[in-house]
Amino acid sequence: MKAGKTHGYVLTFRCINCGRHEVFADYATDEVEPEDRIRGRIYEVTCYSCGWSGEACGQSAIRISRTDLRPRGARWQSSGS
Ligand SMILES: [Zn+2]
């Protein structure tokens, strides 16, 4: 059984301000979603390089990767719940 949103997607964008690929958006979901649905959303994003923040459409993402949003180390610990 899953509790809470522990998985999701990380989208990488090219920064429109500094041009680096340092703009990331997190999207938390426990479900696997088709890529075109992920791309159909608008994300609030922040550039880790220059600090620019704004909105980016998933269509312009240069990379989408599925990820575990839980902190590292806690992933496989099951001390009984
Ligand atoms: Zn930037």
C-alpha cells in the first residue's frame, strides 16, 4: 500500500533567461502518466543557475524523468507502519 505522493516526475527545461539547462519542475504523482499528458501541463519552474522563475509548458521540456521524491535513505526502510 502506498501512502502519500512519493513518486513523480522531474522535468528539465532550458532557461529562457540564461540559456542553461538548469530549470527544473517537480510533478508529484503515484501514477504512471503518458508523456503527452505530462507535457500538456503548465509548470512553475525555477532556474538553479540564475534564479529565474516562471511558468513553463511541458511541451518545451527537454527531458522528463520519473523519480522517487522521497529523501534518499528512507526509501527501503520499513520499520512497520
Ligand atoms: Zn537561468
